[in-house]
Amino acid sequence: MTAPATAPRERTQPPVIIIGGGLAGLAAALRLAEEGLAVELFEARSVLGGRAASYRDPQTGELIDHCQHVGMACCTNFHDFAVRAGIADQFDRLDKLHFFGPDGTRYDMQAAWWLPAPLHLGPSLLAQAYLTWSERLGIARTLWRLARRPQREGASSPTIGAWLREQGQTEPAIERFWSVVLVSALGESLDRASLAAAQKVFVDGFLNHRGAYAVDVPRTSLRELFDVAVAAKLASLGVRIQRGAPVRELLGDAHGCSSIRGEDGATRDVEDLILATPWRRVGELLSPELATALPELAPLASLAASPISGVHLWFDRDLTPLTHAVLVGRFTQWVFRRERHATAAPGHAQANAHASHTHYYQAVISASRDLSAMTAPAIIAAVRADLAAIFPAAREAVLVAHKIVTEREAVFSYRPGLDTLRPRQQTHVPNLFLAGDWTCTGWPSTMESAVRSGYLAAEAVLARRGRSRQLLAPDLPRSRLAEWLL
């Protein structure tokens, strides 16, 4: 895909105000600016990217991502956003995923070239010898049932964990297959996660299209991607970005959002406004009159979150030539080899020396609530034990430095019936729109959901201004066999 030509700049109307510089706000700003609208974006923090962010380590000066972010090939709108923003070449696409069984044996998952979807990953599944033959065949049958079940779900519907047990899935099969895929994809444990969300992951990510499962991993830090490169692209399109500019209140009523109040108490009139903050901030920002006009947003305050932890490790030697590893049945879920990917502050001698003499790995643990009861040494020891079990070089390696970063509200907890609470991007207040992975997108809490919400909010703004556009990128096409079978 090539980057689209930019539209002529026609900015005679008042700017669209976007509050929030995460991926949802950035995506909305990009598409509106491409359509020729004036856009002004307010971000409370000094950096853009929201939860897809990095921080500067004070000891080494290196940029460290809060947590590893990856996309999948089925995330067509995130890919579209990356192309339009000029960052698509900063991702490596991995179509061979390295799984390590409980005994340390490596099993690669890759589409069989001779099989169409949804059969393309069958040989990889059948090769996973840490599952019994009965478990492997049972997983295939249960995947078939999952893909064909009705998508309707309510708050009383079973979780994916309960449903799997109803289907006769064994505990080893749940731990070694279903949890491996779903906990990472949904950021939630199977005993809490929605059955419909699990269905979405497997159908869109693994069954519809033979290339959908491939993983896109950033080559550089999240800050360089979103706070630097995307910001530069937006600036080139005329978007005005206000960093360190928190908005304290949205004023208005059922007839419209009239103005915003800044931290200094000053107000500013608005024409159209996209609220792209985290879900917990929405209720805090609405004036009493707006909150009364939007009762459907009140439940957002009770929307549960799920934490994700990144364990950053610097060793004195290389542990593996592999770029990543998926660990089955272990404390650690994924490991990414990030050597030479950390970016030091210019002129920071200590950081440059640190980066050139150490080898950097990041372990990822999703739905990491249990870590709050563990000490940092215990967490590091558990991760090191997992690495030593699969990488012989890790047994003698010296740990030079480590950091544990837990994003406590990394994702919303996708529980049964959640979709009935997720608001649409167009609210009942005519000029107030919403964007965020927590809005109604049909996707879990992912970068894809965030970008989709931004595109949908931009569509709604354009429609209000009399310009009908469909901005969402199409999903990957379903194979003919998948169409017939599923």
C-alpha cells in the first residue's frame, strides 16, 4: 500500500477540537486533516501516544516502552494508519511464530503453503506435541464450534473459560493452547474474558484469512513512532498540537458542547469536538448539564481494567538469535529480543555505553494482577527461570540491569456483555463525538480498536459538516473455503 495523496487544504470552517493524544485522537486528527479540515489537538501530557508510550530511564537515558505493543495482519486500520502516517516501514512482520513447550522444545507456527484458510494453521497445531493427540483434535473441534456459534452475548453469558470447560476442554489444553493465545490477545484471564471477544480473536486472527495471524513488531520505541514521527506528519498537514495542555471541563447541554475550560480557568468556544481520553476521564470532564444529556456514558466509570507488565532485562550476552518467543505453560508469556532497539538520549555517554555492551530483552505478562503480591526480586527470578528453561545461554548470563513496568489500566477488561456498555462515536449531543478503544468498535482493547474509533469519529464529524465519507479500511477478505465452512 502506498501513502495516499493529501487533500487540498480548505480550512475556512472553525477547527475540530480533539482532546487526547493517544492513538484514537491521532488517527482522528490524521484523517480529518487529510480531508482538509483544520484540527487542533490537546494532550494533557508532554508526549503523544497515550498507553502506547515510552519513558526515558533516568539512570541510562534510554527510551523504554512501558510495554511491548504489537499488531496483527488482521488489524487493517492500524496498518492503514501506519501507512498514512509514514511509519509502516518501522514494523517487522513475523509470519513464523516461535512457541516453546513446557519442556523447552521449540515449535514454530506458520501457515502451510498448500492449505487455504481456515485449514492453513492445522499442521502447526497438530505438531504441538506438548498436547496429547486427543487434546489437539479436541481443540480443532472446539475451534469449529466457537467459529460457528451465534455472536449474541449478554452480561449473564459464560466467560470463554467456562464455555471451554462446557465443551470438554481439559485443563492442560486450556492452559497450553487457549490461554496462550487469548490472554495475550485480550489482556485478560479466561475466567473473566468474554466468549464473544475470544470468538473475534480466533475468527479474524486465525481462521478467515491465511495471513491474518502474522504479527507486526515495532523496530523502534513507541515514542519515536507516535510522539515524533506521527506528530511530524500531523504538523505537515497543518494540525496544531498542544502538549501539556490539560482540559478540565467540557461545557454545554443537550443542544451542543459550547466550549472547553482549560487548567487556568479560561474557556474557548468549540464547533465540533472529539473526546479521545481514557474512559475513566470522560465523566470527570463533562459538565453537569452534559452529563445529564448523556446518561449512557455514566457506566464507563465502572468499566474494569486489566494490567499488563513488561519486565525489561539487560544481560551481558546474547541469549538467542530469535526475535521473539511464546512461552507455553509458564509465568512469562512472550519474550522479545530488543537488542539495539532502545534509543539513548543524544550525547548521553552512559546510555550509549549501556546500549553497546548489553543485550536487551522484554518479557510480557498480560492480566498480571498476581504480580502485585510478588516482590520485584521474585518476579525477576521467575522470568529468569523461564528464560533459562528455553535458552541455554541464559543459564550463565549475568543480569546487568532490570526494570519492571506495570500499566495498571493497560486495557479494558473485556467481560461478557461489555459491548452493551460501549458507546458509539456519535453521541446524542450533536457536536460531541467520542474516540477510544473503549468505544463501540467490535474489537478488544487494541491499537486496531483505537484507530478504528478515531476513523469512525472522523466520519461522524465529516457527516455533520455535510461530507459523507467511509474512512474505515476493509477487513482482510475471508477465503472461499472459510466463507463456506464458517
